[in-house]
Amino acid sequence: MNDRIVVDPRVCHGKPVIRGTRMPVSLVVGSLAGGMSFDEIEREYGLSRDDIRAALKFASDLPSGLSVPLKG
């Protein structure tokens, strides 16, 4: 799993989030799909470009059969 993305049942009900935040990967990817630019997401959510790229990579790996292990 990407070191910038964490899945912890104690954070956001176990949804994948950007490490050190409560920002769900789905919100980052959805914001891009909705037309926000990298710059807008960086400003709005306080994320880095590497965080955004990690969210995209994580999301792109899901359909390939990658399992998401839960901690705990």
C-alpha cells in the first residue's frame, strides 16, 4: 500500500485517507473528477501534489484486485 494513504478503522470509519489528515481519498479523487485542479485542491485542502498523486494511484489500484487490509 502507498505510504501516503492509510486505512485505520478508528479514522473516518476505516475509509482510506491521506496520512496525517482526515481527508478521504474519495474526496480528493471526486474533487478532481468534479473539475478542481491540483492547485485548487492544494489550496482548499492543504495537501501536497504528492498527496494528490498518491490518492489517484491508490484509487487506480483498487479495480485491479488490490485488497485493503484493515488495522486492528
